[in-house]
Amino acid sequence: MNDPASKRWIQHSNDVLRRAGLRASAGRTAVVELLSRQTCLLTAQEIADQLRADGSAGSTATVYRALETLHELGLVRRFDAEGTARYEPVDPSGDHHHHIVLDETGDVVPFDDAELERAIAGIGRRLGLVVTGHEIILRGRLIEEPPESD
Amino acid sequence: MNDPASKRWIQHSNDVLRRAGLRASAGRTAVVELLSRQTCLLTAQEIADQLRADGSAGSTATVYRALETLHELGLVRRFDAEGTARYEPVDPSGDHHHHIVLDETGDVVPFDDAELERAIAGIGRRLGLVVTGHEIILRGRLIEEPPESD
DNA sequence: ATTGTTGCAAAGTGTTTGCACAAAC
DNA sequence: GTTTGTGCAAACACTTTGCAACAAT
């Protein structure tokens, strides 16, 4: 999420939070700001640690509570893997991406793919249900690029 | 997984386990048999409870250890969601399905979808990598069937 | 006999919650 | 001043582990 998108997300989040009757409190605000600067997945512990390193407030409890609220309001997406939840901002424009975990390095690379989205949209129709969310994690490895032969 | 597939999976699992130098012990065998009868995702607790209900052995520790071993050997697939891992047998023929979690009940419904598989296959090509695995969880809710008006 | 396996209970993680105080509105 | 948010520590849920007894080979 680049800088303008980051600002937009903070803005959007604050709007949604206020509309839900919640306050602009220090802890949650810090979590929102930290998340907004993040491209990709963060654990609650990472967030808490980083907040404390930055001198901001941020007890474990507050971070978890903030994340729970943000998740309920659809402002963050949550991934559960290996017993730990990871969070990332949800772009309010509806943009979203998925993740591919590289076998060798364990690196997580975000990607998106229109055909995949089409397939998912179709599944709801085919199975007779409304798909309200999806969580897709691929695993794979890069193909060594063949030298570009024009 | 229907009956012949179930038998095949037990057979295959036993082969792999023996080849790995492990024994045909009571606890693990019970876990394998229980899993083989299962269509879909089971938690470790559910497995342990059911084993004990069936009079078989099955302490939590044994179940967790068995599942860990089976997972390492590629015999089961593991899904992490909401802080709990769920397991299901991996069909040795390469067949697989995905899951949709119902918003209201939390029930997990298996499904498969050719178009989705096609899309995933295409992603590798489009991104320049080999997709070695994928994990897809949809969330949604059933559409109330309109009462059959004849 | 050897080495893998079990069960128990204790220890670990990651996450949630009760409560009293502080902050936002 | 009312209600929401915070931090701490205790409680939780799920999973892992140390250890002594046990079972498969």
C-alpha cells in the first residue's frame, strides 16, 4: 500500500470507526497508523512490539482489541496460519490481493488475478450461496526467467 | 472420501509410515482409521473425543503427535482457522477439494470447482512461477431457497 | 533387546477477559 | 459526567513436551 493509498485507508478507517460510535483513542489510532504503513501481513505481537519500540502506547490487550474491532468493521483482513493470526489493511476501493508463499524462502508475495476473481464469483452462483469472503494462499516457486529472447 | 478411496488411503498411509521406519502402533492406527472415514475437516480434539467414545485409546498428546507425523509425511492436509487446526486425509490420487465456511453456523462445506482449478493453474503461467500447492477458504452464506412454488 | 509409542501432567504459545483507572466525547 | 478505551494480570484454548511405563519389531 503506497503513501496515498495509506492515507486513504487511515481516513476511511477513522470514518468507519466514528460512524460505529467509537472514539479516536490513542491505542487504536496507533494500530491503524502502523497498519497503514504496512504492505503486508503483521502479527499482533509484531504490532505491539513495534508500537512499544516507537514509544507509542500499545499493550497486548489493546492491540488485540483494536484488531478485533477493525476486523469486525471490515477494515483489516485476517489470516490464520501456524497458530498465529496475521493482519493487513483492506483497501476501501475494493482492491484486494492474495498471497503466494515461496517454497524456498518462505517469503510472502502478494498478487492478484482477474480470472481467479471471476472463478470465485462464479462459485457462489454454481453452489447457491453468497460468497462473503475468501482467503487464498498459494505455494510455489519462481521459474528462473529464460533470458528475454525478443 | 468414499469407501474404496478410504481403504486406499489407509493402505497408502500404512505404506508410507512403514517406509519411514514407524510402527503400526495402536494410537496412530486409530487416528488413521478415523480420518479415513472422514469426508472433511476434523480438529485434534474432535478426533481424540471420538476415539475415546469408540473405546479406542487416544490421548490428546498421541493424537497431536500422530497428526504431526501424518502431516510431515504429506498424508493429511492441515487448515488453520480461528486458532484451531483442522485435518483431513490427502487423497493419494491427487484429488482435492476446497472449503467454504458458513458465516452463520461456522460449518465447513467441501466443494470443488473446475473453473477455480483452471484459474489457479493459469496464475502460475501469468506470474512466472510453479504453483506447488494452494489453500483456499471461502466464506459465505446459503441463499434461502425460495419455497418451491410449483 | 531395541527403539518407537503412549499417557499423564506440566509447560508453552497466542489470544481473550475482568477490573479499576484514564481519556474522549 | 457518561461512556469508551487502556493496561495489567489472570484466565483461556490449543498445542507441545518431558518423562516413565509400554509395545512393536
